Amino acid sequence: MTAESGTLTIAETQWQSIPRTAAMSVISVDDFTVLEDYIQAWDDLAANALEPNPFYEPWTLLPALKGIAKGKDIRVVLVITLVHDKPVVCGVFPLERKPRYKGLPVAAFSMWQHIYCPLCTPLIRESYARECLDAFLDWLNENNSCSLMDFNLVSGDGPFNRLLNESLTERRVAVEIGESYERAVLRSRDSADQYMCAALRRDHRKDIKRKGRRLAEMGSLEFDSLESGGDIDGWIAEFMQLEASGWKRRGGGAFACSESNRDYFVSVAKAAFARDRLVLLAMRLDGKPLAMKCNFLDAPGSFAFKIAFDESYAAYSPGVLLECENIVRFHAGQQVEWMDSCAIPDHPMIDRLWLDRRTIHSVLIPTAKTGSLLMAALPVMRSINRKLRAIKARNRRDRT
């Protein structure tokens, strides 16, 4: 799809009111109903992005803004240019403004990370990448509401990271790298058997096969997946019921825990299914799901969104067995080149099974001259904050 096919119509008066930086124009949107007018152009941007991030595409971000964003100071910054006198979306930056940065009395923007968003790399059109990022950084410098910008939970080893480094280096901007960790990624080997041999010791592989045989002795054990034209509503209901039966419900993270969480999952799963970008896998014993896994396709890669399993069968490691099946199907299908685990740091199962890694980190920058002074003062402010917290903790202990 070309840039021209992703154009959108903006009334002349609205277009004239958009702040401009060189050939790029920037819009900050906090009325999210306005974003509905940009869906076609936004989809085109995602299809031509410098780096894929399905969690900032309209079919995932709009449902999150509708429900999960309530009570937060969120805006979506769009970067737009003209192609043949028609506006084309070149960048989408969902931002959250917080009055305090990690406990310090400093207002800061960050990429918006909600409970179901494992990646915050912004969507930037590849053919206008540098111009788009420069326009966004200029907008940050002109915005007086925050002194800092935190590019949190962004990819640290891909084209976006290189682009950001180049732009900040040329601008001579002070940079602080915050949290950084290596996240598991699935990349194919010659075969699934070769992959499993490289990932696990022989005794571990034998133990996994033994657990599979023991389950099969209890009844009909099979793996299946949601096919095109299948019962998406039934699969969604099964997944939410299975997830809600375990620790995620007790921790408040299960989709069934709240109406907004449930509505979000139903919306994004159906949207991905309609776009032929949903992979739902299940391991069943006599038709009953013991483990289920939800992936999103985003060529050239994919993202392992959620996995759930029946804790009453934990002794048989149903989640591990399904993950092994996922690896087999990944090698057999070759629809995509890689799969991001979307896992937390040091995940006990995924880090053992998946061999490759990608860097996920946070990049903190100042947004104006006052921000540069604050960046320099951050170590002192953090030291003072730690001492104050220690004093408060000591006083609480003394009163008890």
C-alpha cells in the first residue's frame, strides 16, 4: 500500500490550525473520537512502519483508550505531512502526562503503557522516519507542560533505537538509559527438533514428553487452533474462562476481572481475527482446554500476547506443552520471521524455552532548557528522595 492510498481528508480550516515544523505538522489529540477519522491513514502507517508495534495500531489502541485510559491524562500525538497536497499520517505517539516522574516532583511525558501493552515503540512511517521524529522532538521542546520525555519500554536494538540515537546525538541532547532488559524472542532454526535440542537439555526434553504421555493416558489429548471462519466468540469465551480460573484473576490481571478489561480483549481479538492476524492455539483433554495461547501476527514478525492454563493440571506443565507446540507450528508455518515473547524480565518458562533475545529499554530525555537542568539534577533529587523515604520508614517503625 502506498502513502497516497493512506491519505485522509482534513477540513481546510482544521489543516491551517495544525502546528507545523518544516514539512511536518503535529496534532495533539485528547478527544479520542477524533481518531476515528484517521483509521485508514493510521492503518497505512502501520503497514509501512519503521518497526511494527500492533499495540499502537488503531484496532488495539482505540479500545484501550475507550476503557483502560479512564482517569489518566492521555493524548495521542499525530505527525502528518503532505503528499500530492493530501495529508498523510507519518507518526503516532500515544503519551501519558504524569505530574511526578518516579516519585520526583517533575512533570514528564511517557509513551503510554497500559496493563496489556508490552511494547511502546511509536509507529513511524519508514519513508519519513527522520523527519517525523524530528518534528515530534521539536513539538516536545515547544510544549511547556512537561520537562522530561520518557521513551519507556521501547525496542533497544532495532531501527527506531538507531534513529533516536542519531537524532539526539545531532541535537546534543543529554540522554539517560533507564530500565533495560533482554526479552526472549523466537527465531527459527533448521527444524523444531533442532530448536528444542538447542534450548533444552536431554533430560528436560524427556520430562516434557513424559508429561505429555501421562496426560494422553487420561483421555483424548489434542492440539487445535482457531481457523478462518471458526467460532471466534466461543474461543474468546473459553480463553477468558480459563485465564480467570487461575492466579491472574487473583492478581487482578485477568480479562474477566473488569468490564473494561473484558471489553478490550473481546474487541482486539475480534479485530485481529477479522484482519487475519490472530493465532489462537489450544491443548485439549477430551475437548476441555488445559492451555490456550493468543498471538498477533505483524509481518515480518509476530507477538505472543497471552497464555493461560488450567492450574489443576500444573503437575503436567500444560503451558510448557502448549509452548512446545507453538514452537513446532512456528517452524512448520514460517508465516513470520520471529515472535516477540512480550514476556516480563526473567520469565521462568519462556526464557528457558526461547533462545534469542531483544533489548527493551527506557530512554529519558529533557524536553526544553529547564529539562536539561533537571536531568543534571536528577541524581541529587533521587538521593534526597531516598533519604526522605528512609526517614519516613524509620519514623513508622518507631511508632509501632
